[in-house]
Amino acid sequence: MDTIGTIKEIWRYPVSSLGGELCNEAVVGSDGIQGDRQYALFDIVSGSVAAPEKEPRWRPALFLKSVIDADGVKIGFPDGLWLYLTDPQLPPMLSKHFGFDVAVGRYAETDARTASLPRVSNRYCLAPIHLMTTASLKELERLVSSAKIDRRRFRPNIVVEGKMEAGFAEMRWIGETIKFGELVCKVSEPAKRCGMTLVAQPGLDEEAEILRTIIRHASRSLGVYCEVVKPGRVHAGATVSPDAAPSRSMTRASSLGD
């Protein structure tokens, strides 16, 4: 069976809107990567969930990180401080970082360590896996010659390095079923981009031309969303291939730019 490429990177974002962690491998269930986007920041006064793409007051979220270790999920601050979600010092530190009262909530049932956190509404109704290709990142960098394109702006779960290195390659995969080792996913829809793509974050300046270019050249979409057909474990370097005989669109994509 022809291969599309290999998994270059796997990313997990335990707390929505915060920077995530690069993983060598991950377990993927029907609802996505285990531990991905289980928690969110919220305004203690209004109860509203963080929305940095809409409200500038939430943009400091992009300068925080979240990771998972043996003791649970923790949040990292720009000064190097790390605090677990249940640490009583976390809400005051978040409030200091943002300049208003902020705490962490959970989207659904989680492990016993965070069962005391309040439930918050998940404002995202997206597919479990967000996929991008290095081809799309290179194409965007070609179009936006004034800025370095970094995949961190787009928060993908899986980055595929493919044989095709021309254009927005993964857009040709919509409707196709793809294997990532033992994991099988169906590419369901384009990933529409928002203001998060241009906002400054660690090591990256604000760059409005990125979103303008995506709107002009790719109908506001970059990357794709995938539904999980067969859960499984994935690891960096795993082969990515069509789940069945490749369609004409995937065959054409595989022949581009070798």
C-alpha cells in the first residue's frame, strides 16, 4: 500500500488555549488523544470560558503552558513556575497573570485528583483530531514571505511530513480514511482559522498577515479535522497511509513535488 508520509510530531494540550506538550507517542480514543483539552480557564466572576481568539484580555493564555506528568496536569508560567491544577496557589497566580479573577475548570469527568474542580461549558464542538502537514506550513511560509511560519500558532495534534510538498496537501484528503499505524481516522472537514493564528506567543511576534493570507489563498482554512474510526496508539515516525485503495485525489496528491 502506498504511504502518504510519516508522523513528524504529536501534540497534546491538556488545558484549552494554553501551549501544549510535544509527545513521542500517545493513546488515541474515540474522543481524541488521551489527556487532550480536558480543562479550561474561566472568569471566576462571569463564569465565561477563556476565548483568546475573541477577547484580548485572554491573550496572556498563550504565554502559559500545560503538560501532564505522573502527578497530573500542571500549568507553567513565563517565570518558570509550575503549579498543578489543584494547587491552592494556582487561582491567585492565574489572576495575577491575567489581571482579573481566573481559575481552572474541567469539561467532563476526569481523574479523582481534579474531581473537585468546577464543570465548565466546552465552547468547541470540533472533531477529536486536528491534523496538519508540513506541506501546508511550507506553502503558507511561501505565501507570507515576511514571517516565519511556526506550527505552534495552529495547535495541531498531529503533524504529517508527507511525500507531497506542494500546496495545502491535506485539503485533498477530506472524506478519506487514513491509517496512522494502528490508529484509523476519517478526514472530516477543513480547520477554519481564527484570530489565534496571528496573536503573539513565546518566540513569535504578532503577525496579522498570516490570517489575511489564509483567508485570501485557502478560504480561511489550514489543516483538517479527523474523526476516529479505530482507536489506537500512535508514535512519532509512524507510517501514514490510506486505509484502503487510495482515491484519485490522494494519488494525485502523492505525486506532487517529490
